Amino acid sequence: MDETVAEYIRRTVLKIPRDEIKTMLQKWGLLSETQLQTINFRQIKENISQDVVQLCEENSADIKQAAVLDIIYNHVYPNKRVWSVYQMKKTGEETEFFDLTDFKKKFKRRLRSALKNVTINFREYEDNAIWIRIAWGTPYTKPNQYKPSYVVYHSQTPYVFISASVLKSNLPLLCQALVLASNYHDIREMELRSHSLNSLKDIVFKRYSQNFQTHYPRPLQERNVAPESADLRIIQENKTEKERIERVNREVFGDGPQPKLEFAQYKLETMFKSDPQMDVLDKKEPFRCLVKFSSPHLLESLKSLAPAGMADAPISPLLTCIPQKARNYFKIRERKHFFPGSFVSP
């Protein structure tokens, strides 16, 4: 076995929590149960990794087999990576039978026609998810196994989740291969990013139920209150207002936890309103701006604004409809006109 393969397997094993090493090695399937029984999984991880490497040498493991172990690790711990959502589109609404063998063949052929030094691995999972691992090289260097790109594609859907490598120049080639292999004709980034792959899936697959704003805040009416009952009246009004905020917040965001979204952006285009006599603008052109949001848990942060007293309840639909606008990405991008104060793209 090559030294670089041995070192890669050793480092991969060291990433795995010690209590889960045996389970992941069993899923890997390269080592037999008899071989696994010879490993003392209670010793320090460095010694475990050395024992695994020695057994892999007996089995003459290669880099493709080693990469499968890395896929298993990333499938168990997808939150170790940052994921972006891409949406593909066809010319018509026709559906085609998905052939996994044909998909793999087309995907490999497209990548390798442009770049010879590339390692490609596939692994299927029970939720119709195809995990693809791509290690990129250059015309003069071998693939860098430590900085691979990961793709999760659910067959029969237009959505692709990509955790790209450091080399952004490889991303267009990767997108071309996905479009060709899946028989689509276009692909666009949806401007949704997160460490939580499952949360992104909940948003685009509509597994996340979110209500929309139907209530608007009403100002408290002034009353003539007697001095002796003023304190009690204030306490009651504060309690009533707090209950209203909680109720409206629940109607807007729902009762369940929010998907863990970490990044979102949209473009806003609106007209400048001023007195015509002031002649502030020579040309009547709209203002355009790009608004970006980032947070360890963006939707939960928005949900907490009103109860914390940092915003009126309900929160503006411009913020609460981010997941819905993301799902309608292509529909929004293809509009030829814009509405003042509304989303142009999510």
C-alpha cells in the first residue's frame, strides 16, 4: 500500500470519535470481522489508527477505498462542512427515469475530460441521496485528498447540496458535470448556506412548516387611569402585550424549532420618493442594494427579536419569508420587472 494512502487512512481514523471507530469500520467493509477483532478499541486513538493501517496494508487498500471511509465519516458528521444549495432546471416539466449507472458514467466522463488528475467516489444511502466525493488535482499534481468537494444529490429532485473545495475554479466544472449527468440544462446557487445539511434539506424539500404574517401590531390606546390603579393597569398591559407577541410570533414561525440556516441574502430594488420640486435626482432610477444576513442560527435569531423587545411583532415578511423565497428561486430570478420593497432574489 502506498505511503500516502496509509497516512490518509491514519488521519481519517483519528478524526473519528473513539467510541464510533469500530462502527464506522464495519460500515466501511474493507476489514473483515476477524480482522476487527484483533484491534483493541480501548487503547489511544493513535495506536488504533496504526493497527487499522497495518490491516489495510494486508488488504492492499488503495486511495479509492480509503476515500469511502471519508465519505462515511462526512455522512455521519455533515455539520463539519459548510453546505450551499443549488437548484437545477429543465426546459420542460417532463420526468425521466433516473438511471444511477448512467448518472455515474456521465459525471465521471465530464470531469475527466477536463481534468485527468481527479478522484471520484460515489455512495448511495437509503433516502435516495447520492453522496459524491471529488478530490481535485492539476495537470501536474495528484489529487489533494485532504481538500475534497462533496456533493449530495437526491435523485428525482432538482436540488443539489455542495460543499466545495478551496479551489473555486473547480466549481463551474463540477456544476457542468451535475447538469449533464442529471439531464438538466441550468443550475443556480440559491444563496442559502449552513453547516446543517438537514436544515437545508428541510427548507428546499418543504419539510419545514412556516406560517405567514396575518396579524399586524396595533398601538396601545391611551386611557385615563386613576393613580391608585395605574401600576396594576401597567402590569396588565405588559402581560397582555407579552402574550400577544408570543401568540403572533408562534403564528409566524410555528411551534417547532427552525431549520439551522447560517447565511441568506437578497437584492432589494425600490424607487426614491421625494418632493418633485426639490429635484434631488436627475434620473428616475431605482436604488439597488444587496442585503446579507449571517448568524450561527439565522431563523432562530429572527424568531427571538420580538420576544426580546428588539423588534415589533410580527417580524417583517421580508425576513420571515426567506425560506419560501429560496424555494421559489428560479421563479424570482426570471421576473423581468421588480416591485418596490420586495425581493428580487433570495
